[in-house]
Amino acid sequence: MIKLLPLSYLLFFMAIISCTKNTETEDATYFGGEIINPKNDFVLLYKDEVLVDSIHLDKKNRFLYQFKNFVPGLYHFNHEEYQYVYIEPKDSILFRLNTIDFDESLTFSGKGAHKNNFIINTFLANENHSAKSGRLYKLPPKKFSTLISSELNQRIDMLEQHKDRYEFSDGFMDVANAHISYHFYAAKERYPIYNKKQADSINVGSFYEFRKNIDFNTGNLGSFYPYYEYLYTLIDNLSINRLKNTNLKEDHIANYKSKTVIIDSLVQNKSLKNQLLKNTTLHYLKSVKCENQATSILTEFDKYNSDSKNKEKITRLVNAIKRLSYGNTLPEFNVVNTNNQIIPFKNTLENKPTVIYFWSSNNPRHIKSVHTRVNKYASNSNYNFVGISLDNDKKGWNLYAEKFNLKEGFLLETPKETRENLLIQNINKVYVLDKNAKILSADLNIFDPNFNKKLKSLH
């Protein structure tokens, strides 16, 4: 069922239009919204991963944006989380959402609303299908394929009914079809990964018949999640088979190299190929074990990449990994202590091995869990455990530091810059230093059941 925005907000929109009504505004294209419980005071609007504008919210957490040099098609807007919106000439699309329940609360009204309510309803239907797919993967291949095809056809039939009712354009139909179809195609690519026992009984010709309809060279869907999610699952599936058929050892570097070969052979569109290569490379660099692995990945990346910005980003990351490898020292950075004093972090270290862990007031559950672990390990260890908050907000940090009695806790003076320099890509990052502040490890997980055993083996 399509929900409508409150009448007061529609009147607000109409008032703005009427105050400036002329030929130009009648032909203009608008995008606006209202955000309940906003996380900040702006919304970012993107077209094909390129920032169109940063749009500020007013005192009532609303905005109305008029396009200049409008390009029709698929956009996405970001306010901590993101969602897609399809905009066509002379549309006047309004949305309303609550950040507490971002996707479930999102509704559209105004001219162009029907197609965008269809997008969000499709997104939620896909999420619901993913939640129940675990039991589907246990089915035999033929039964699984039949059920997937049945639900896919039902959803496509529903789209056709909406097209007739709301006169959807051909451009939107392409996006809506992709939104539905690629979700189910991805499920079929995952099947042999989640059901290894029955993978060999798949009739490849019929099970993957849909592959002949895949456009591997479109630039229009390169930034659309359902499309690139499918491509990554396909690449995973093909890579597993390739390694199996060539009797190559399945390790970190072999997996990465196999995927780059597949990306290069499948995709001719340079923009899409470079995007797939970049994201695959970033994924594998997150879990490299040594400097040599990082160098090997960079060499392989350079064989196929043709984007200079991606080259610069990956090279910078590899150099950072090398700086943070075994035996090196951490880059210098400043921290704020609980007395609000700014000091070099190196001055806080004692003359003993140290475990550095991170936390944030944005994740209270993690704070409790990580400090439970720290208290457990620190009581029977010759390591000094040091916690550093990743918060941007000093007030929020102090509240939690006091709540958890973190007398030796610290806050990064420049969170964004330091997180990049230390390659802190998730909150579970841990650095282990020896008594001379040299890096012993940068890849332990404090929630690993074998953490204490691995920690003791480092020296």
C-alpha cells in the first residue's frame, strides 16, 4: 500500500512552487524531503557515484532541491544510510523517513512517487526474501530453481501491472526489471556456495540459462546495488570453479588473481571493469597477512586497471599496509586523555608490550563486549591494554569513558585522518606492539576464541 506524506508537508511544497511559479519552475525538476531524527543537517545527492550536491536541511529538517542541468535517471541520496530514487524531467518527488527505521519508514509522494515507492517496496521484498533464503539453499537444485523462477515471474508480472497503471517509462522499466531480476540471479549464483553437497548435481545449462541475458558492459547500472551484487556473486562462483578445474591452490592470493582474470574476461566496459577491480582489490587488501601479499595484489591490479584515480588509491593503501607491517612503528598521532589534554600517543606507552583496541559510543553493545574481553585478558597477561575511542564527539566519548571507568582511555585528536593512517576500517581493529612500540600484529580479533593463545605466541 502506498503511504502519502502528511498534508502539511505537501502544502509546504505547493507554497514554495506557487511563490515562484513561472515557465521556468513549471518545467523544473524537484527533489525534496523531510527527515525525522536526522543524524546531521544535510543530505548528499549522487548520480552514478558522482556527488551532485550537498543539500542542507532547514529548521524543520526539510529540504527542497531544484535541479540545474538535469540528467534523468537513477540517483541515490545519503543521510548516514542511503537509498535510490529514479528522477525524470518535471518530476516533483518528496520523501519522508525516520532514521530510526530508515528503509521501512521511507515513503514518497508528489509527481514521480509511484515509481519510487515501487523501488523501495522491491528493496524491502528483496530483503525479506534474503532473510528466508537460508532454508531454500537446502533444497535440491531443480526444486530450488523452480521456486526462484516462480517468485521472479510473479514479481515481474506485478511490475507489468504497475507499468500499465502508472505509465512507467522504458528507462524506469529497465531499472525496475534489474532491481527484481538480479536479486534472484544472485541467489542462484550463491546456491553452489551454500549447498556444496548438491553443487555437483546442478544441470549447468538450465540452472544458469539466465546468464545469456546478462549485460556485462552497461554503464547505466554500474552503481546500482542489485546489479553489482549479482556481478560479485557471479565472479565468486566462477572463481571457485576455475580454481577447482585448474587444480590451483585456493589461498588468498590465488583467489584474488582468479577473480581479476574473470573480471577482465567478462567485462569490456572500462568504467565497470575498473570499479569491479577496485572493490575486489580493496576487499582482499583488508585481510592481507604480510607486505609481500600486498605487493603481489598491487602487481596483479596494475595488469588490468586503467583508472589513474583507482591506481593512486590502491597504491596509497598498499604503501600504508607496508608501513604498518610487522617490525615497523605506528605513524605518530595525538590523542586526548580524560583530562582533555592533547598528547602524542607514543608518550602514553609503557615499557611493556601493548594491545591497542578501539571503540565508539555509536555502538554501546560493542563497548560492553570489548571491555568484558579486555578485562578477561588483561588480568592474566603481561600486555598493557589501551582503548582508543573513534568518536568525533568529545561529549559522547566522556560520558562512556566515565560509565565504563576508562581512566586510561583516549580519544583521537583527528579521527578521520588518523583512522586513514592506521587503516582502521572497522571497530574491531587491534594493534599489538612489543615493549619497544614495534608492531607485532595488525590482524588479531579480540573476539576470536583463540585470541589469548595467538597473543601469547607473538613473543
